[in-house]
Amino acid sequence: MGKTSIKVILAGRNYPLTINEGEEKVVQEAVDGINNSIKRLQENYAVKDMQDLLAMTALQLATRSNKSTPAGGDDLNEEILSELKRLSDSIEV
């Protein structure tokens, strides 16, 4: 399977990604979910700092992942947390 390049907007910033062909829908659904979570947090709490909102979203995703991931899913959780940290680090000012 080949690779394809896409651009997504995550937490108000543009990110170029290289993904496997056929994964664009899955990636876009994930991006939409993260952006919707950030929007809900902004509406319900007095948090304006985007890094705080991303950290809160990461915590929500990790909590959901831990509840639904069978034993042995730690590698996936680590990968998710690592990617979320990379995104958070990239938006630090």
C-alpha cells in the first residue's frame, strides 16, 4: 500500500501528514473528534490555553482507550500518548 500526503487542521493549526493510502477517512474522523472535544471543553470551562485544552483532550482519549483496550494494549496507548505529546510540543509558544 502506498503513502499519501494530506493536511489537517488540529487545534487551529495546520499539520502536513503522510499516511497510508485509504486511511484518510480514519485520520480525518480522529482530527474531527479531537477538535470537537476541544470545542466542548472551551464551551464548558474557562480554559483558553490551547496546550491545556490539548492536554485535557489527551487525558480523555487515554482514559477511554484504557477502558476499551484489552490487556496488552499498552503499546498502542504509548504510541497514542507519544503522538499527542509530539503535537502538544509542536504548538508550544
